[in-house]
Amino acid sequence: MEISSGLLSDIYNLMFIVAIFAFISKNNNREKEKWYKYLIVVLFMIVISKLMSEVAVCGVISNIISLTGTFLLFALTPLVGCFIIKYSNECMDYGKNKTNILLIICLLFSAVNFIILCISQIFSLDLLYKFDGTTYGKGIFYDIRIFLIAIEYMSMQVYTIYLNKKNKHDLSVVLWIFPIYALVVTILQFSMKNMIHNYADVFFYSVLLYIYMQSRDLNTDFLTGAVNRRKFDAELTKRVNNASEVKFSGIMADIDRFKYINDTYGHQAGDDALEAFSDIVIKNFRKTDIVARYGGDEFCILTDICDEAEIEVAMNRLRRSLDDFNALGKFPFDISFSLGYAVYDCEVDGSSSAFLKRLDERMYKEKEIHHQNAAK
């Protein structure tokens, strides 16, 4: 028996998925990873269903197995979007207390798809697909379903990019390839008489999404969403090495009375203050600037602004934004900060550590002034 290239592709996909699942099970035990495991299980079942259908059509297995595989294939496909959206939410800590409209729409679509599939199967209506004993053909609503599947896939992919819009990882550009690929496959579906079951884009997108999220975790502070110390140190070293050609400035900011906030209102209040402050700082700087949680309640910013007067303008804008936030009365305390800033000077600083020391010294001078004013 001659094995088709499609069948070989499915076998390779199956082996690939099993390898990914084994890797995740061995190396990840975090709560959010369970949603990616669910996604991998669904993809595994999709490939198995497709294999059941294609092997049966080749005459190896009975038509009953073939029809079962096709039914499962049509039932499971819409669930991919649901798990990708949920996994993206968990990775970004997004929507913990919010209703995710896109996820609800995908779940409703999955439910309606399953109901129509069952009705078609029970009453032999050929609503989504038809089978003449040897080959499959398009059902009455096949093209409509394909269009909705494409909308779901493109929506989930664009949604993932939207959640990561603050992240500067290079893969964010690559992620845009997949919505375009989904659109091309949909156009091909409409133009061809027979059905096409090509899930390569979903498999590769799922793998790339996992790599993307893991890379983001390596470079991002879990609590605040700012860049972490590891990423900041690497970025600072790179800028110091290029300082003779491209000038840059650094800003070090420290939340005032943070220990008092923790001791008086609890550590959750302290975490809330850190999140709020980080969010305000990120929003007040450009996407090309690096905002990092340097440690504890200290934040560092690297910016291309090289004029101290312009930096002061940016700091005043940040102070106004913080005053506006405090005026909302969300916390039983006000958030304030002390800062030190400087333009990197190759002759004065000479190294990353020397530059950070200069920023730290300037920041603590301002903090002493704040303490003296508070004591009066």
C-alpha cells in the first residue's frame, strides 16, 4: 500500500506533539502550564482523528472508524482557539476578575458546532461534510464553518499579539505570520472542491507561542510586568558598549516608605503598590525605553533621552501621573518616589557598575530630602 504524503505529515506531527508533551510534563509544574497541556492534548486528538479518517479511506480500517475520526476532527477543531486564549490569559495574568468576551464567543461557537455536528450525524443531513464510502466532500454549511474557524484562529492569534504589545521580544513580529497563513488557507478552502485538513499553522503557532511565553518569563518580572534584573543588566551592558556611538540616560527610582506600607497594610498592599507604580512608569515612557524592576521597590529606566532638562520634564510628567492616581483614592496610602538620573558619560562612569552607583547615590540624596521633609 502506498502511503500518502498527508499521512506521513500527520505521523510526524503526532510524534512532534508527543515529544512536546513529554518535555512540558517533565520541566513545568506551574498552574498556568496546565492550559498548554490541555491544548497539546486537543492537538494530539485532532491528529489521531485525522489519521483515523485518512487511514480508513486508504482501505486499512473500516468506514465506521473513518466516520468516527472525521466526527471528532470536526468537533475538536474549534476548541484549539479556546485553549490558546486561556493559556495566553494565564501567562499574561490578564482578566483574573474580568469576563473574557472572546473566550466566551469561542466556547459558544464550539458548542454550536458540536450540536450541528450531532444533528447532521443523527439525521444524515450532510450539514458539514458528506461521505460516499470512499471519499469525503463538503457539506451544506462547510464553507460557512471554515470561514468562522478562520475568524476564530485569526482572532486568537491577533489577541495573543495584543496581550503582548508591551513586550519587545523579537518573536512578536513572527507571530503576525500566522493570521496571514490562516487567511490564505481559508481562501484555498473556498476555491477547492474537496475538503482540506491542514493544521500545520496551528501546530507551529502553538509551539512558537510556548517558546514566546517562556522567553517572556525569562525576561519579565512576574509581579509587575516590567523587565527583570537579568534582562536589564544585559541591556545596560549592551548600551554601555555602544555608548561612544549612541548616548543614553539612566533613571533609578525607589518607592518612598515602602517598608511602612508593607508593615502597616500588609504585603498584598505592598504588591499592589509595586504593580500600580510599575504600570504608571511604563505608560509614561516610550516603547523603546527599558523599564525594569531592579530589586525590591527599586526600578531602573534606560532611555535614549540624553538631555537632563528633557529627563526632568519626563519626571515631572511621571509625578503628575502619580498624583492623579493617588487622587483616585484606590489605596489607603499615597505612592511617592525618590529618583536619581544621569546621562551616561564614558569618561566619568566607564562601566555599568559605576553608572549604577552614580544613579543610586543621586537617588538616595533625594530620598534623604524626602525623609527630612516628612519629619518636619
